[in-house]
Amino acid sequence: MNRRLSPIQGVLVAVLGLGGLLIVLPFLWMVFTAFKTPDDAYAWPPTLLPKVWIAGNFKKLFELIPFGQMFWNSLWTSAVIASFNILLGAPAAYAFARLRFPGKSLWFNSHLLSMVVPWQITLIPTFLLVRWFGWVDSFAALIVPSLTSGYAVFMLYQFFRSLPRSLEESVLMDGGSWGTALRYIALPLSSGAVAAVWMLSFLGNWSSFVWPSIVLNSPEKMVLPVGLLALQNHFAINVPVLMAGSALAVLPTIVAYLFVQRYLTDAALSSGMKG
Amino acid sequence: MKKLVTLLLAATLGLAAAQTTLTYATWDATREKADRKLIAAFEAANPGIKVKYNLVPWDTYWQKASAMVAGGVTFDVMWMDLDNFPFYASQGALEPIPLDAAEKAKYPAQSLAPYLIGDGSQTYGLPLGPQAVCVFINRALFKERGVPIPTTGWTWDQMLSAAQKLTFSKGGKRYWGINGSDLQPDLEYGMSFYYTFGGKGIIQKTANGYTPNLEATFRQTAQRLYDLIYKYKVSPTANDTPQAAYQLFQAGQLGIYVEGTWMTGVWAETPGLDWAFAPFPTLKAGEPPRPLYSAHALVIPKASKQKSAALTFARWITTSPQAGKILAENGLLPTQPDPYEKLFLNALKGRNGEVIFQQLKTSEIRFSNLRTVSNLPEVLNALNADLNLAWTGNLPLDKAIDKANTDMGALLKESKELKY
């Protein structure tokens, strides 16, 4: 096998390498800043590596906010919401993709509408609803309004529509129900799409800020994005401590990505559409 | 046995009934430690009341406050600033606070006045300690450059000369004299110079309403502050560095930093920083400086379910000697600072904190007399946007002030007297 690159390939590798470096650099900056003293972090012109490596910012992070508790709160609520988005979104999307029923177009468009209405418009009505249920400052307030997602329904609908009907028809002809077809044919073939939607939903909730900051008050129930912002006061931010928190906060997203990476990259292969 | 269980149950229920839990919200993370000490001391002094501390970052504090007020579920005691107070007071979202003459006397009249409504008989906020605009210096840089440490009677010309000497390059790093980019005269830092140089207020009341008052003192002050950046080049611009001025000060690359007393907690993060307060500069030695201070207050939202306990807590924090002592020991100014001067100075030993007490005697609260101008935020936004054109080098200063005069005038014509 000839391992030599052609000049064009060499240029491409160089360009892609540079692009990759540009993407990785902010992450490296975040990690290195987490080990700097404030005067080192704020010096201008800046340096990438710390003059003196210190781990004190991580200690201070845990002193300033209940980081562990906030991390856990973000983790499990995001996982629950993402999972419910799939659990409730997949049957709805499948029904929209395959069934005919009265008002189908109205129902489907209402899902699309939920994607285009700015969240600022629904903020206070949703808050009033949550308050009416007596859920303010509870995890129910955080989770329940996000259990369903118009976005998840739309994404899965698009994918289910692209599946060949013949596979499901064979299940139906053998006496199976639409539910069986969804469970044993559509969902397994859509593992890439399901993984992508789960991942996007998880990331969206992991970084969710405004809604938790409004409905949650107690520090023991607070989620990470709001907690990290509490590290800054009105006039100043302790950047090295914030970077320490941010560096730890990206870990679950990297781990989650590693878990679903296979499904994402194999999506086309597992859809049953390969030539 | 039955009797014992009944007694225990009754005792438990009785305790539960006697226990009130308050929610207290602030945006100021710099005083979190002090706030937690205050709460512990208050709970010890008031065994029937528990206080739950809520630190809400400034950016979301007002979003959360408006949603909570609209939803009828609020914190029981909240921090309030004077820019947002008119909105909440005029919406009827705040509970009037009963204060008789003796209780009113416990508060500095100047700080309490903006929170008095109508004829002054109704109080809607209990002022916290003053948060004063002040001057910090990096003593190590002053010594290194052979600049005398400022003493009482420091003048503008001396400050400018110091800033020029403190602007230099060494070892591949640039050092700057002063944070001129933060000193736009519509903001409290720049406006502190305007008042100190004889300004009477940028909006004046006339028989027909309000008009802008960007007169000679305003223009001269703006020019002096502007020249720090564009004529003398002793201040960094956004093109020089993306770092905020407080970060440069912490990095030891800024000699004079005009900000507020609340930054002392931030300086504690950099133990090697040799900082001190400096007297606020005046045009002539011996003139009293008139820098601004913020008078935030504790308010009790109308929707609070624990109004009585909330009032007890708000009063205790703002007037009790115990609270004053705790705040001063943590380097913070209590509502009535003077009795706690020694404790405050001791907490910030060697930082020349005496100048803060000196300047407070002649300090002003920004726009405290304009709180009933219905569109004050829009008017101030217009002024800010226009002056920002000059400060960022996009419009000559005189033209920016002319534009501000026109824009403010048009908006003030539409303003109405805000009714509470």
C-alpha cells in the first residue's frame, strides 16, 4: 500500500489539521487557564501554559459552590429529559410518519410551531402553570415542561419517513401491530437518529440556563450552568475558577458523545438503506 | 404511652408552626461569606426564623424577579437597586415598610430618600451600606516608577501626571496608567468626576417637564476623561487588549483603577497585589470630592408569604449593631458606616480605607432625584449609546454630546411623571 500523500492530499491534511487545532485550542486554553493564578491568567499578552501550575482553583470551586451536587443534578435531570424525549417522541413521530388520522396535519404543525415560538414568549405562561401545580423550586418544574420535545418528534419523523415501508409491512402482514413495527423494526433501524436526538437533547438540557435559573431557588437543587454563573459577581469573574468548573462540566458531554459515537457514525449503515 | 405520643406530636407540631423559613435573594457574590455570617447571627438571635440564602447572578436576577413577581411567587427579602426600583414600585409589587420617625432616624437620610414614595410617608426599601465609587492604586507600580503615593488633596493634574508615568513597556508587556475606557461620563465612574468638577446633574426639571443639561462642566469633564484615551494614551482601548480593566489591575499592568468599594473582595483573590485606596482627585487641592455611591436596599415583595418575619430580617440586617459589626469586620460598609469605621479599617489594614470615609461625607447618589421620570432608562440608554460612539473612536466627542443632547431631549419630551 502506497502511504505517500499527493501534494493535494498534503495540503488538505494541513488545512484540516489547522482547522482541528483551531477547534481544540479553546479547550486547551480552558484547561490550562484552570491551572493558572488570576494574575497569570489576566496578563497581556497572554501565554498558553501557566507560569506556575496550581490546583487551588479546583479546591476553590468546590468551596464556592456545591459543585458535586450541581453536577449530579444536571446529569440525572438531563438524562431523564433526553430519555423521555425519545420515549414519548418516537411513538408520536412514528404515528405522524405512518398513520392516517383526523387532524394529523394540525397536530403535526402544532409540534413544528413549538419549535419556532421563541422561548421568551412562553416563559411566563409556563412559569404560571408550574406555579399553579405548586412545583416552583422542585425538580418537577425543571423536568416536566421538557418531557416532550417538538424538535425530537420532527427529527424522528423525518428519519422514520425515510425508512423503506416494506420492512414494516412484513411485520404487519404477519399479524404484528404498528407498535411492534416501531419497536422491532423502525427503532432499531433508526438507532443513529435516536442517538443523535438523545445526544442533542441531553446537551441542550445540560447547558440549559434560563429556565432552571427561574424555577429553581435552592442551592441543593441548582444545576451546573446556573451554579457556574454564580461564580461571577456583578463586576468581575474569577476566570481561572470558572475555567476549572467549565473543564469539569464538559466531561459528561465528552463521555456521552463517546457512548453514542458509534451509533452516530453508523447511522447510514444501520438504516437499511445501503445499496 | 398514648399521652406521651400525643404530647410529643403536639410539641413537634408546635415547633413546626413556630418555625418560619424566609428566602433571601441577592446578586452580590462578593459578600457571600459576610451574608452567611449575617444569617447565622440572625437565626441565633431569632430562633423562630430560618433564612434561606439565594445567590442569583446579576444577569438573571431581574429576569427571575420579573417572572416571580408576575407569577405571584417571590423571595421574601430581595436586594433592589435604584435603576430597577421605580418599575417594581410603580407596578405595586413591593410591600410598604412601616417606619416611624425613630426608626427612620436609624438610616442615612440621603440613602433612604430614594425609597420614600409620594410625600415621603411610605417606605418601600431599607437601604444597605453605601457602595462607593473609589480609586484603587497599585502601590508597587507607583514605587517602581517613582510616582508619589497619593495623599489627601490629590488633584486631577497630579493623577494625570501619575498615569503618564505609569504607562510604559517592559519585558514584552505593556503597562497602563488608568482605566479611561470605563470612565464614560454617563456611567457612575465617569460621572463621579463630573460631580466632583462641579456638575449639578445631566437632566434638569423645568416648568414643562425635563430637559437635558449637558452643559459646560459636562463637556469639559467628558473631554478630560476622553483625552486619557485619545490624547495622552494612558488608558488601554479594546484594540490594545481584550482584558477588562480589573483583570489588568489584578495582573499588575494597570496603575490607577477607578471602580467601587465592592472590588476589595476580588483583590483578595490575588494576594500578591499591593493595592490601596487613593483619594478621589479634584480639580484643585482642598476641594471636596463628590464621587457617587450606590444605595441598594432590601425590599419585601408584596407576594411574600412571610412579611412580618421578612421585615424583622431586613431591619436587623440594616440597623442592628451585630450586623454592622459583622459587615465591617468583613471589609464591607454597613448602612450607617461611621460607628464601624475602626472595624472596617482594621479589616482592610494598610489599604488607606480612611479616604472612603472622608469622601462619603460629600458623596452623591446618581439620579436620586429623577426616579419619577417615566422613561429614565431609555434616556440614559440613549446618552450611553451616543457617548459610546465617541469612546470607541467612531464619532468626535463634541458631536457625540450634541447627538446625545438631541436624542435625550426628544425622549424627555415624551416622559411623564411616574405615579406610584
